[in-house]
Amino acid sequence: MIKETHECRECGSSNIVKNGHSASGSQQYHCKDCGAHKVLDPEPRGYSEEEKDWVYRAYRERGSKRAISRIFGISRCCVEPLARKKGREVDSVADGLRPAEENDVLELDECWTCAPENGRTNGGCDKRWLWVALCRRTRQVVAFVIGDRSAKTCARLWGRIPEEYRQAKSFSDFWKSYRPVFEDDPSHQQVGKSSGELAHVERFFGRLRQKLARYVRRTRAASQSERMLHLTTKLFVEWYNEAIT
């Protein structure tokens, strides 16, 4: 029994016993009446904007949640909610783009990563493809989507490209999913990787793999959900578009 006067935070019972410590060192208890396992005296912990900014920066620099927790002394369970909240606050990609110009050229390509299969958490993963449309003049990502490698996902990418950029000439590789979407578009051309027409978007993918471990080939890092994959990618694209200007 805990000798001091404490009550269970679930049922109010005083029939509680000590039950180890949390990762942050706080005393935990077990209630013998309702079976709750909780921290005895939780201390509310707020994070300053400066601390949050350091967490975002470390998260973007391939820092794992455990590493960020150890370095900054915050709970590992807080890292993902902070990143999720930041991702929701970020404006859409279109809001940070420079105005399109008459002779702009778009480069379209895709790269793969993994995410839990149908929301499963038991280790099963499916390939997910990041589709990107990048403006050659500004080097900015004008649109991106995450999905499978079908023509349906390609059409989603085209739908997210701002109207002013849809008039631009565009290039992609010979992947079959581009044909149904661009077969009636004379300004689109499919080319080989060695042509050099996709060099800028390939360089973007190289930078993406350098910054986000989940996009690295042959990595054990993976997103815990497709939603977190999207939010993390959105954070990176927002930072990249600002940094490239």
C-alpha cells in the first residue's frame, strides 16, 4: 500500500500500491479495485515554441522518436502528436508557390516507401508511392500525392497541380500509368531517365531520402500509418519549398 494519502485517478479508491516508474521517472501505481495503472502525481508539462521548433527540426533530419526523446528529454509519446499537430497547421503546397510563367516545365516522377497494410499494426506493410510534380524553373514541388502506382493516383496528382501550372510543358518516364492521364495532352512527353529531362525531380528524391529515413532504400524505418507518412512528407515539402527560394 502507498502510505501517503493518495487516491486512484480513475475510481477514487485509496487501495493502491506502487508499481514502478514511468520513462520520465514518475512514480506509477496500480489500483487493486479498478485495475488502473497510472502515474501517481502527474505533472503537467508544456513545451515552449522554441522546444517544439527543435523537435520539428530533429524530426525532419531523420531523427527517430526514441532519439528525439533522449536528446531533448521529452516523452517519446509526445513526439508524434507534436509532428501531427505541426503537419495540420502547415498550409497547402499551392499557397507557398511562386507564380507560374509562360515557359515553365514540370517534371513528374514517383518513388516508393512503405506504410502499414490497411492500417494494420502487426508488421504487415504495403508499398506506397509518392508522386511529385516539380517546376524546373523554381525547383519547387507544385503538387504531391501518396498512393499506389495506378493511373488513378496519377490523376489525383494532376488534379492537385494548380491551374496556372497545368498549361506548362511536362515530362515523365515511361511508366504506363501516365498514358491514360496525358494521352490527349500534346504538351506532355514521356522520356527515359537518361534523357536528363527528369534530373531535377530525381535530385529532389535524393534530398528527400537524405532527410527522411522512411524513404531510404533498404531501411527498417517506416511510418506507423499512412496519415503520418502524408503529414511528415507535407512538413518536408513545406520546408523544401521555402528553402529552395
